[in-house]
Amino acid sequence: MESFLVLSFIGMALIGVPVAYALCLSVSATLVLYMNHMPQVLITHNMFSGMDSFSFMAVPFFMLAGAFMSAGGVTKRLVAVAQAMVGSFTGGLAQAVAVAGMFFAAISGSSAATTAAIGSTMVNEMEKKGYRRELATGIVAASGTVGIVIPPSITFVVYGVIANVSIGDLFVGGVVPGLLMGAAMCAMGWYIAKKEGIPAEGSFSVIQLFRAIKDAFWAMLTPIIIIGGIYGGIFTPTEAAAVAAVYGIVVGLFVYRELKIKDFPEIVFKAVIGTTLIMFLVGAAKVFGWLMTNLQIPHHIGAAVVSLTTSPVLFMLIMNVLLLVLGTLVNASAAVVILTPIFLPVAESMGIDPLYFGVIMVVNLAIGCITPPVGLDLFVASAITKVPLERVMKATMPYLFSLLAVLVGITLVPSVSTFLPNLLH
């Protein structure tokens, strides 16, 4: 019965059935074939109970905040700051993409949104400066990975609700790993530019950087408002998301004056669609997790892991491998909802901090955004630039290796994820 549940889900996912449907259908088939004394209505009941959390209200608000900021002219100003910071170095445009990705991640909370915003702005510019189009596309796809690591992060919201961990602490815990990921991509951009013979352009100008920061000041204030408001006790993470959405409207309409009232219906519609997809995944994963718990699968898996090792370090390295593999198949939010109830109790029994565990989980799943076959950022970047998917995959490989190096580092040094939250308490 347990094997049927898991294998039916994996089989449907491999043949292209959308993950949320595969989760629900595998549960439904298991109930019909092996547990027909349990009514199918339990599926919908558990779906809605899984989504019934006030904290999940942060998801649509963070999506709206990112959309309003992007439509209001924020993206090009953040790109201008990134170019002023690193654009004059060897591989400057590639590094600017990575830095701009970090800036936009601090607004959007989504890897796909970060990839789309940066890609639509930077790829053509990079091509003009001597970068091959597939290389530029690969850089853009990789830059989106920090979208769910640097706060605010929708995936951290999902993990915080499931694991009962402070969302504010998770946000702060993702700052240093996200910066390290960005730094690793900047280093790789420098190396690739050297290898490709792409020369540096211009010279660094403090005045130009100051002007760019001044122009983007109101946009760059967003993460400070969110994190400062949460830790200052002014509002909860959910309220912070609502404040960020309203702030995005005010900045776009009245400060930069590039956001138009006529844009609102399309922005809201896209946010509704995005939220619906995420919450459907959360609900479906909750159903799958409910049946797995009912069948005591988490208990069996936990016992199997403990029989292999009682070393926290080895356990986390095993988790990295598992999460990287699963990240190639399953959306990040769905993976968090499925795996957290299974492995977090095992991690806690070994003395592993749930905050550290959550950061490592999200970084793994962020890297999954550029690994096929379900590497969402790959599809987004390919759709924007019209570069075939297989060529985008090849171009992202150097960045994938640099991100894996960061992952190993933050796994072996837990304080990278925990010292900032501990410092602020």
C-alpha cells in the first residue's frame, strides 16, 4: 500500500502529470484500492485544512508587492544600481545580473518572478556587449534562484507555517546564504567572461553609483520595511506582506509615476493565478502528507535514516542529496509541505535547529529551480529569450556547480544560517 502511494505519485510526475494533480490522484487511487472504508471527501477536507492558515495570506500580498514594484519601474532602477556597482569589472554585466537578482529577490519572494523581471531587462543588453544569447539566458536563469532564499520568500512562509518556526527568523536566516549564492554567481560570471574573452567596460564611478542608489532608494527600502517592521514588533509577517503591497502601489503611482491604474486588473489577475497555483500545491501536498502519516511512512523513513546514521552532519548531507533529486521533480512549495513533516522530527531528534534545517531545505529547492525536468527558472528564461531549453540547461551548469559549493559550505557551518536571527533576539 505504501509503495503504491509513493510509486504512483512518482510515475505520474515522470510522465508529465502536474504535481498537484499527481499528489491528489495517487491518494485517491490508494483510498479506492486499499482503503475503501475511508471516503474520498477526506481529500477535499484535508486540502482545505492544509490551506487554512492566516500566515498563508502573506503569499498573495508578497506576489502583489513584487508585481506592483516591477510594473512601477523598480526593476530597471535596481538593474541600474547593480550595473553601477559591478558593471565596470570583467564580466560586469553577468555580475550585474546576479546582483540585480539579489535586489529583486528582496522584493518579489519568487524565483520565477526574479528570473522574468531580470531577463526581460538584461538579456538583449548582454548580447550587445558580446555575450552569446544562450550564455546570457543561463546567467539570468541562475540569478533567479536567490528569489526564494533572500527575504521575503514565499517558500519560507510555507515552511514556517508547516514547521511552526518564526517566519521572521527564517527571513533573516536566508540573508547570508542568499548573499553567498549571489557572490558565487558573481565569481562565476567573472570566470566565464575571462574564458570567453569578454572585456571589461568603463571604470567604476562613485558618483554614478550614488545617483543610481538615490534613484532606486524607495525600491531598496522595501526589505528594510519588511524585516524592520517584523523584528520591531510593528506587524506580523502577514501584515508586513500587506504593507509591502500597499507600499509598492504608492511608490509606483506617486514616486516613480510609472504604475498606471489601468495596469491594476492584469497585476491582480496574475497574482491571483500565482497564488492559486501555490495554494493548490500546498493543499495537495497536505493531502499526500496526511495519508503518508496515516500509513506511518514518516515513522518508517525516520527509523531507516536513524539506522543509517546518528550523525547530524551526515544526516544533513543525505538530506541535501534527497532534496536536490526531489527538486528536479517537484515544485519547491510542494516539496516543503511533503518533506517537512517527514524529516523535521528526525532532524530535531538529532539536535538540529529547525531554523537551520529550513534554510538548508529552501536553498536546496532553490537550486532545483535550475535543474531539469521541473527547473522552473529554466522554462521562464527560455520562454523570454526563445533559446531552446537544452541550451539554457548547458549554460547554467557552471552556475549550478558554484551554487552546490555554497550549499555544502552552509550545510557544514550551521551558524551561517542562524547567527543573524540569534543576534537580533
